[in-house]
Amino acid sequence: MAQLNYDVNQEELEQSFDLLPVGEYTVIIEDSDLKPNKKNTGKNLNLIYQVIDGQFKGRKIFENISIDNPKQQTVQIAKRTLNSIGVAVGIQKITDSSQLHNKPLKVIIKIKEDKVYGDKNEVKKHLPLDGSKTNSPQQNSTEPASDGKPPWAQ
């Protein structure tokens, strides 16, 4: 038996990892990490998105961007993806992935069939909040409100 001195918090219950329906979601990039790919031949930028409004608020979406890979076509796809994310959040030069954190954007997700690991959500497109092709920094203000919470946490 293990002695636990833990107070249960009813606000922090397990999150569902069921598939989200195909569609458009308002999200923030909550976390990012650069890790070696499975074959250890390159690196993936792993992004964790959090849905910040609507029925699925709080749910996570995961995306792996292969930014270093022996296949040039894979690297080109990664560059286009990073370009789209940068435009969506209003950042011109990305020096660290943390610059992308907590900046609202829209993503369009689909369901990718995978017979080995099971179906999963896949980010198909990254868009600015207003749906335009460009986004200025003031449109993506992440300044906390007077109570210290970011706008989407109100």
C-alpha cells in the first residue's frame, strides 16, 4: 500500500484522447519540443495545440513537423508548415519555437487513417484567427486581461 497525501481537484479530470471531428478549431500552441525522429536520421518539431473555445475547449491536438530529414521533399513540406504557422500567429522570424506559444490561430483538422496505430487527428491547415492570409501582431494580442488571464481563458 502507498501512503498518499493528495487532495482531489474536480476541475482537473482526465482528458479524452478520442478523435476530434473534422473541422476548424481555434487553438494555441501550448508546448513544443525538438526531438530526434524515429529512425534517428533527423529531427521533428513536436507541437501540442490546445483548443481554446467551443465544445472541445481544453482538448489537445498533436503535430510533428519533420524539420530535419534526409528527404528534401519532407523538409520543404516542413518549411511550408512553419511558414503557415508564422503567418497565422503574426511572426516573421522564428528563432525559438517558444515564440509560437500562447498565440491564438485556427487549424483545420482531418482524420488520418492508420491501420497500425489507429486513426488520429492531423492538422491540415493553419490560419490566422480572422481567416485571412496574413495576420498582424496586434490581432493576436496575448496580453493578459486585468485579472491576469489570457483572453481565451476568460
